[in-house]
Amino acid sequence: MSKTVVVRYRTHPQHAQRNAELIADVFAALQREQPHGVRYQVLRADDGLGFTHVATVEDGLAVHPLTSLPEFKAFAADIATRCEVQPQQTVSTVLGRYPA
């Protein structure tokens, strides 16, 4: 079983590029570490300021494969100062996915 977390927020215009760079650092770490039990994607709105993160993590893992990464911790550390609209989180259960 797994849970999916969707987080949406909007950055201040002057922080959007830095936010995207920090996200790229997270994906570089994921590629390097190849952690088990996580699916992750980030979408950037056409306006360049809105971001949506979608993370699905398997239940029962001893260490969270995403939030335990130093690069993710660096991304999250000052997210509040980068945001015009603060992150809003929704936890969901996946009913279907294609491809599986």
C-alpha cells in the first residue's frame, strides 16, 4: 500500500528560478541514490510561479526515501520565504495509475 501527497504553492517572482534549481538538485539526488519505494514528480505552471509536487511513497519504509535526502532538506528549509502562497498539502490514496 502507498500514500500520495500532493503539495501546491506559488512562489514570489524573484524566487521562482531558485526554487526550480533546488528542485533540480532533488532530482539529481534521486537519480544518484535511486531510493526504493518512491515515485516523485514536480509540475511547474505556465506562469512559472505555481508548483505542484506529487510524491507516492510505499508504507512501512524505515527511512522516508525523499524527505531524508539532504537536497530535499535544503529545498524545504526556506520554502516559506520563497512563497507568495504557502504550500498546501493533500494526502490521497491512488486508485489507479497508468502505466503501473
